[in-house]
Amino acid sequence: MTTANPQIETYLSALDRALGPIQASTRAEIILEIKSHILDALAQDPNRSIPSLLASIGEPETVANRYLLEKGLKPGKSPKSPIVKWLVIGFLGTVALSILSAGVVIYKFFPLVDYDRDRSLVRILGGMISVKGNVNYDDDNDTDGSQRDFVEAIDVNRIKTISVMALNSRLVVKPSQDAQLHLNCKGRPDADANLKQTRVEGDTFYLSLAESFESRCTLHVPASVAIAIQVTNGRLVLEAPRNHISVKMANGMIRIHPDPARHYQYHLETINGAVDHFESSSEPGALEINISLANGRISRD
Amino acid sequence: MEMNIDNWKTQVRKGYLELCLLLIIRRYGRIYGFDLLEKLRQADLPVKEGTLYPLLNRMTEDGTLGAVWETANVKGHPRKFYSLTEDGFKLLETMRHEFNAMIELYQNLENPVEVSRDDSKPAD
């Protein structure tokens, strides 16, 4: 037996809820009898409105309380609105879930903030994010660490490209006054052995500063060789370049100090970053400066 | 004054409603709730649905009435038919006896019988 009328079904549902203390089989029979009465009333007078019919029966809570009283049970106190009950449940559930989530995060990523004094790193969320603790890259007077100078003779007739890789470093690239590659670095006192690694493959000279964590290096590069630089987390300064330079960098800042006496053609692109304006030259012999930077800024001066 | 009368009438009707229900059910043998409401209305004893059905439910549970759901040979939906049980018949008789006693009491109060010297002599 179905009524297919939402108002009637809503009324019967409310009545069923209000009959709560009564056992299920008896509740079902009560609902069935009331539904039967409604159908008889509608059959007798099809034009009667559903709301008036339900009103003549009485509010579900009132009818339910009469059933309860007849059975010697305590009449129920109907809630003002079931929405209030569900709002409270939802709020408490959200609070519980938030506390649980916070507990999981704290447990998994403990300590939340930690400072690595040796590496001057601030580790956040158990090391998920590492931030350099000493961000004063402009402090040239920093004398921490040991000064190391390296000189590498470059056969400019054979070597066409110098490929440099640096990690968490400050690197200044300047023109060399001779045909040699000069590397001046300040690094951690104990990082001397790993300050750089070099190899030659074909016409490319590879220089890796990746192992020299937190080094500050100045690289003097002979003219007439192209430079390919790859930096992750750091700062790169190109001082008066006299080479074709290609840079790929993630997370950091690149500063270009063009040589006023030379012409450059700039191809600069950033993702999540900013680029100052650089005037490209259309001169045939213009030096190409190609830079691709993710998360950072390319600036002049 | 009118409201007091209505309240009094409601209270009095509450008192003999069960008696009236049992009388109607006995008269028809077996009857379902909606029809019972109609019969009560016709007897100038209107009862709200929300009052009648809980009362019938209680009277069924305490054994005064028997109830059977009938679905066969009934057009449309099932109906719950009520009838008097053996205990129901006995209860009805007791209630009728008590009610008649109350009527007699009322009549005696309304029309007191005065005992006079003439009245005490047998009629010729």
C-alpha cells in the first residue's frame, strides 16, 4: 500500500519517529492503520486537501504521545527541528575529524619546525620544506667557511661549452681574463673534498658544485665558450657576460649585469616569477642569454 | 459560561466514550476505524482520529477488543477490523450496569422522591 504523496509520507515518517519507545512491530501497525484511515478519508472526499486531512488527525507528536500515554509510557518531547540535531552532529563530527587530522599531521611530521644549525636550514613539517636559515646572500663580507680557489686550464680550441651544475648555492659568473677557468668558493670547512667535481666529455667541460652544499662561488669563464648553467635553489649573478649563456633554474633569483659595451639578445621565461625588462639587440653578433626560471625573479642590478 | 459547558461536556464524553465504542462495536459485530468514526459522528459524539486510534489500540492490547487485518475481498487497501472479545462483552455489561446506576442516581437527584402520608397508603 503506497500513498505516493510526499506530504503524507512526511507525516507518517514523523509519526513513526515520535512513536520511538514503542516496539517496531507495533509502530509499523500503527502507521499502517493511520495510512489506511487517510486513504479512506481521501476515497470519501477526493477533493479534500491533504494538509486539512492531516490536521484533523493531529500533529504527529501529539498523536504519538496519546499512543504512549495509553500504553502507560512517558510522552516524548519532540525536538523543535531535526535540522538542529543534525547540525550539532555535523559540527561535532567536523571538530573530531579536525583533531584527528591534526594529530596525524603532528605525529607524522614531528618535529614541525626544526633548525639545522650545521647547514643553516630551517626544516618545516619534518623536512618536507627546507628553507635556508641564512638568506643574506648580499653579505659579501661573510667569512664563514673556508676559501678555496681552483684553476682549470680550458683548451678553448677543444672545449666549446662549459656546463655548470649547482645546488643550494650562490654563483657569480664573470668573464675570465685568460683562457682558464677560475673557481673561487667559500664553502663549509669540512666540504673541501667535495666542493667540485669535473669531467670532460667530447667538447663539453662539466663542472658540478652540487656536492658543495651552501657554497658561494665565483666562476671566471673564458670568452668564446658557451656556458650552460643548471641551478636548483640558489642565486645566480651574470656579470658582464661575454659568452652565450643558457640557464635553467628552479627556485631562486637571477641577476644580470649587462656589459654596456656589448649587445645581447634575451630569451627570458619564468614560471611563477617576475622578469625585469631587458632590451634585446638585433645586432648580428649579439650574445644570446637564454634563461628558464621556475619560482623566482630575473632582475637587473 | 459557554466555555465551561463545552469543557464539562468534553469531560463527560470522555467518561462514557469507551462505553459508546463498545456498544457500537457490539451492534455491528465488526467494524474498522474510519467507519467507527463515522458512526460516532452520526451519534453526535464526534471524536478526533488522533484520540480514537490510540484508544482502540489500548483496548486491543488489554484484551477488550480483538483486531484483524483484512486484505482479501477488500477494494484498495487493508483495513483493521475490531470486534468484542469475550472479556469485552463482560466489560461492556459491567459498564452498562454502572452507567445505568449513574443514570438512576442522576434521576433521583433531579426528581427527588418525596415520601408523604398519602403516598404511603396503597392505591385503591
